[in-house]
Amino acid sequence: MLILQAERDTLLKPLLAVTGIVERRHTLPILSNVLIEKKGGQVGFLATDLEIQITTASADELVLTKTSA
């Protein structure tokens, strides 16, 4: 399991950028989610509605840590 640690505003800015594309009442539940992944020193956020895909990345203020649970 990965734990994401960040200040509220630091996490909110990239999430708001990508969640605008995700509709709340979509017929495919997977399209109601946002992919969060770490690439190098950045944390990326990705959302799609099968027609449009949007991706953004955050600076080093977000920390992903792996836990054993």
C-alpha cells in the first residue's frame, strides 16, 4: 500500500485540474477515478472519459511512501 502525504492545497490543485474531466454519473465506474502514480521525482495525476485524457504532475511537495500492511 502507498500512502500519499501532502498539504491540502498542494494536493488539491492537481486533483482539481484532472477531476473536471471525470463525470460523476458515468456508466463505467472505472471512469470515476483518478490515477495517481510516481514517476521519478514527480507525482502524476491522470483522468479520462475515453474521449479526452488529461494529465498533470506535481512538484516534490508530495511524498509517496510504501507501507507493509
